[in-house]
Amino acid sequence: MKVKNLLKLKKVITYVVAIFICSLVVLPIYWMLLCSLRGSSMGAGSLFPDPRAFSLKAYKNVFIMFPFAAWYRNSIIVSVSTTILSVFIAMFSAYSMARFNFRGRAAFGLAILISQALPTILIAIPLFSLLTTLNLLNTYSGLILSNVARALPFSIWMLWGFFQGIPKELEEAAQIDGLSRVGTLFRIIFPLSASGIAAVMLFAFVLGWEEYLLSLMIMTSDTMTTLTVGAARMIGGQSVLWGELMAYSAMMTIPVAFVFVSAQRYLVSGMTAGAVKS
């Protein structure tokens, strides 16, 4: 009986802890949506307000007061382009490191690992000087290339682990059957690494979507601003339009939430499988 009671107690504690953790995650999102529906006059309010008092005025004001559509477009272009370039370069770079014993491979791998620890602020000034020289300030190309440079170290390191986990015998068998090395990549290696590639795509997309410092530094005109910088501009020196800011945040969260939900199983399996290298 004591064992059964202990098992029941353990189960109850597990549920309580799970509910508590879920509440910590869900409550800020719920509060953001709630505040966005209350409008600009955001008081202390109840957690369970009258739905009849809800209004979409704050969402409407976001489009009226700010060039929200242009900022949204800029963020989509930058994030999608960052994802495509990062994944494309990382796949071939990681494969070459996993399969070819070239001189300096160990040093290159160490450099990739160290570069992940460097904060963005450390490379901001040299990057600004470089982009100024290349006339890439206030352009999509400048911000996209900067984001790709930040995303590549993690992307290469993660896919490197995936490719090392795939037996070489599979490639050798495919080449005996007549496939070229490129054909082996696209028909054998990349499909087997689909979960890792999906996880890298998610990482690159989120990085491009939420980047603030580089966007602030590179995109100097208001029409080229991305959503993260635009959110900061909504906070004035004298007052904050809380309702509009929460509506802005809610609409900004939609693409990331959609991407994570639609690729959740790939993200989980990709992160765990790519973390171990043979």
C-alpha cells in the first residue's frame, strides 16, 4: 500500500509541476493577447475580463500609425532568404567536413565552435565598416549576409553531427549502383538527414526573424526597418501605447508560432539526434 501511495503521490507531483511550468509559458502569451484586445487604456484589469469589452482597435491602430505592412514584408524577406542561404551553404560545408580529410579540418571545426560563443556586439563595428565599404548598408543583401554569417557556425556544426552518423557504406553502395557523389547527396544523405536540416531551417528562420542589433545598425531608413526594430520605436520617451504594442507583438509572433508548430516533431528529433556524433 505504501508503494502504491508513493506512486500516486509522485504522479500528482508530476502533474502539478507540469501544470505550473505550462502556466509560466502560457500566461505571458495569454496576457499579451488579452492586453491587445483591451485597447490603449491598459489598466490593472482582471485575468478573466468581459469578452463584450474586447476591441480590435489596437490592431487597426498598428496599421494606421506605423508602416507595419512594410516592416512585416522586410522581416519575411530577410528571414526566408537567411534560411535558404544558411541551409544551402551549411549542408555542403558540413558534408565536406564529415567525409573529407583535408588539411586544417580540425582547426576549422574548432573555429566554428569558438565563433558560436562570440556575441553579436563584438562583430558589429567591423561588420558595419565592411558593409559601408561594399555599399550594402540599408539593403536586404547586407542584412541577409550578416544573418547568414551568424547562423552558419551552429548550422554547420549541427549538420556535421548528422552526416557523421550516416554510415559510409550507404554511399558506397549507392555509388556502386551508378549514382554520382552529387546524386548520393540528394538521394541518400540529405533525405536521411531531413530532421537535422529541418531543425537548422527553424534555427536560421528564428534568428533572422528576431535579430535586432544588426537590423538596427544596417537598416537605416524607416521603410527598410524590420519588425524587431519597429517594436522598439513604438516605445516613446513619455508614454507607451501598451495596447498597440501588445497587438504588434501578437501579430509578430504568428509566423514563428506557425513554423514551430508545423515542424515540431522535426525540431525535437533533429536537436537530439544531431547532438551526438559518432
